Amino acid sequence: QCPWGAPKAAPMSCSLADVMSEQLAKELQLEEESAAFPEVAAVAEGPFITGENIDTSSDLMLAQMLQMEFDREYDAQLRREEKKFNGDSKVSISFENYRKVHPFDSDSSEDEVDWQDTRHDPYRADKPTTTPKKGFIGKGKDITTKHDEVVCGRKNTARMENFAPEFQVGDGIGMDLKLSNQVFNALKQHAYSEERRSARLHEKKEHSTAEKAVDPKTRLLLYKMVNSGMLETITGCISTGKESVVFHAYGGKYVLYFTTEEDKVIPPECAIKVFKTTLNEFKNRDKYIKDDYRFKDRFSKLNPRKIIRMWAEKEMHNLTRMQNAGIPCPQVVILKKHVLVMSFIGQDQAPAPKLKDVKLSSEDMKKAYYQVLNMMQQLYKECNLVHADLSEYNMLWHEGKVWLIDVSQSVEPTHPHGLEFLFRDCRNVSQFFQKGGVTEALNERELFNAVSNLNITAENEVDFQAEIEALEKMNEDHVQKHGKKVSTFPSDGDPPIWGE
Ligand code: ADP
Ligand code: MN
């Protein structure tokens, strides 16, 4: 007998590196998703959802969900058999390879924990979050049962027997199920890709995903929003930026399971901002969120995908604050993972023009300037925020006034770089309006003081900047010593130390 005990023999089917590889897991998932939703991927122009395929995609999704459910049950049964088979034996045989749901691609509940946990502004620690209704409740439209469809559906069900023998189709064959061609084909596809996937677990292969407007996961999210009736149709793409893609949609009905909040009316037109999940572009924005203490505890533990969700979350919270202060901005409709739905600024699918693109009369220009000055002050004092990307690109002209958008990067003034961001905003704003012929427009330093009430007296740009950085450092040192920020909401007392 070996003094160290019998070795536990768990046969490894593939290398640990393979199993641990995020890349591989993602690849497999993408492949599976595109195989499972073939007609979605086939829509060449992108993820637009038209009225015609709503019904089938809903069936499809139901079928997909049932399959997942079945796979999970199958695995549970497998585990029981494995246990029974091995009994008390010191040497055990692993059934791992026969599992349907692979540990790295199951949409784990951990992954599902998203905005629902933080829909209250984390800055304001108020009453605990109510537990929202969980997840997606598929609500398939009534299946139209024309006679030949019934027959055809039954045939399809029977044909499932022709899938590869390892592919478990459940006991559906014995039942009077009617599968539409679309659903049948999707399941068949799924069966094939499942086969191939099992084979491919052992060999890693280069896999290039064609750049589409949005990834399959996002497409599914958008589908759910349309299927649920919350959105009527998604008409098209308004903007493709480095960090986000924005779509226009017509609003639908309020749907209960999307949120447990009080009755909400979906605006007639919505903008859907999809934060890009390609990570590289976000790397350089780390500094905004990493140092935002509202997100400090969470940042270190998060994977990049979750960080991107946090951008969406941040935009939601910031918009809500602005809304509460009465600043013209999009109204939040719903946040789902990295997809933010808000009211559309514009009309009949035409987004309101950016300030940089609109030709204003000198009177309107002056009006716009004073409005922007006002909004910057409100943002700072009432919302405790600095926009941090304020320029003529992120201000829309609509209904005779300026609307602020794009606030995912906005931070609180006590953010370690908050005042620098504010100064940059001021520079953009004052340059734009001065060039636009507004003679009353304050210069950037005057504007900075007018917004922040800080009274920095430096005469030139360089000294001014230096004073700003000194103030930021002062606050950081205070944080180091006392472990907390000095400034909170004005209503909470405690002004920033530099406000004294
Ligand atoms: P990005 O980070 O890509 O700049 P933005 O939030 O600025 O994201 O959105 C990009 C563009 O999409 C905007 O310049 C604007 O034209 C349009 N857009 C965004 N949100 C809305 C909205 N709520 N209503 C109308 N247009 C919008
Ligand atoms: Mn923008």
C-alpha cells in the first residue's frame, strides 16, 4: 500500500489550459449561438427585428430553452449514475465527458447577476433592493394550427429520431408535438454543432468571427425586448461609435416582468445604446471607472465583460440623476446587461442634430450657451457630477433647447481626476460658443469657477491646471487618511474640502 493513499484517477480529456481558456469558451459559445439562431445571423443588414419573424423566433427560443432545461436534467441524471457507478470505490470513473452542459458555457447564475442588483444608484445607500422577477419568461404567441402545419409539425418531431444517436431529444418523440420547420431546422443545426463541438473540445482551432453590428448574445437580448412587446420594432442603427452602437426603436407596451417598478410608459420612440463588448476600446477608459469610488469595491473582482456592463449601469444612474434635476436628457427605460434603452431625442426616426451640426441663429446660439452654463452648474451642484465628455458632439438640439447625452463616463467631482475632466469640459464649451459668436461666453477658467465655485485665481492655463491638480491631490490625501471621500451630495452636508 502506498503510504500517501491511492491516487485519485480522474482521466483528463483535454489539457487544463484548454478548459481554462476564456477564449475557447467564448468561441464555442459564439459558434453555438450562431448555429442555434441561423436565420438571425442570416439577416445581412444587422440585428433588425422585423414583425414577420417574431413568432417563430419566440418558438425557437422556447425550444432552445427547453433543450437547455433538458440538458441540465440529463446532466443531473448523469451525475447520479456516476455516483452509483463509482460507489465507495477508491478509483472512480468520471462521466464528465458525457455532460451536455459544459461548465464554461453555461450561462451561469453568477453571470446573470447584473443591473438588477444595482438598479439603485450605488451612491445613495437607501432601502434594500427588492428582489426582481427573475430572468426571461418566454411568452410564445399562440401557435397557429392550420391543418398541414400540424401534420408537418408531427413529421418534424418524428424526424428528430434521425439525429445522431448520442443526441438526446428527450421524450418528445412519443408525444404529439408539432415542430415548425424553423424550429426543427434550428434543433437539427444544434444537434450537428453539438456533435462537432464535442469533437472540437480536443483541438483548438483559429476561429474568426465576422464583424457584425452586434454579437449574438446582444441580438438575443434585443430579440427578447421585441418579443416581450416592450419594443415594437427596432428600425435601424443611428450611430456606430468606438464604444457603443445606438439603435432606434419604436416603443411597445410596458411589460411587467422587465421590472417590478411602478407602471412605466414606454416612450413612443426609443434609443437603444449597446455598449460594445469588444474590450480593447474600453481599456483606455479604465481611469474613469477604476477611480470612481462608487464602483471601487466591485472593480477589482470583475471580469472585463462585467466592467462593460458597469459602463451601461453608470450611464443609467447618471441619466437618472440628471432627470431628477430636470436637465434635458434621455429618460431611462430599461437596462439589461450592457444594453441601455432610453427615450429617443428626435422625431420620426431622425435623431436630433448635434450642436456641432446644427446652424443656429445668433439668438439661439446665445440661448443655448446660457442653457449649457446652467446645466453644467446643475450637473455639478445638484447631480454631483462632471460630464467628462462634454462637447458639441454630445449635446443635441431638440425642441429649441440643448439636451445632454452620453454620460457613461461622467464622474463625481471628487473623482481623482474629476476637476481635470471638468476643466476639459469647460474648455470645449467655451471654445465652441466663443467661436460660435457668443461674445458673452466666459472663457474656460471663468467657466470652471462659475460651475465649481472654486475661485481659482491663476492667470494662465498652466498655473490653473496646476492648482486643479493640487486640489485633487489634497482630496486624495484626505481619502488616504480618513478612508472616505469628503464630498457627498450637497443635501448630505459635507461639502468638498476645497469648497471651504
Ligand atoms: P458614443 O459613446 O458612441 O459617443 P453616444 O451616447 O454619444 O455614444 O451616442 C452616439 C450617438 O447616437 C449620438 O451622437 C447621437 O447622435 C445618437 N444618440 C444617442 N443617444 C440618443 C438618444 N437618446 N436619442 C437620439 N439620439 C441618440
Ligand atoms: Mn458621444
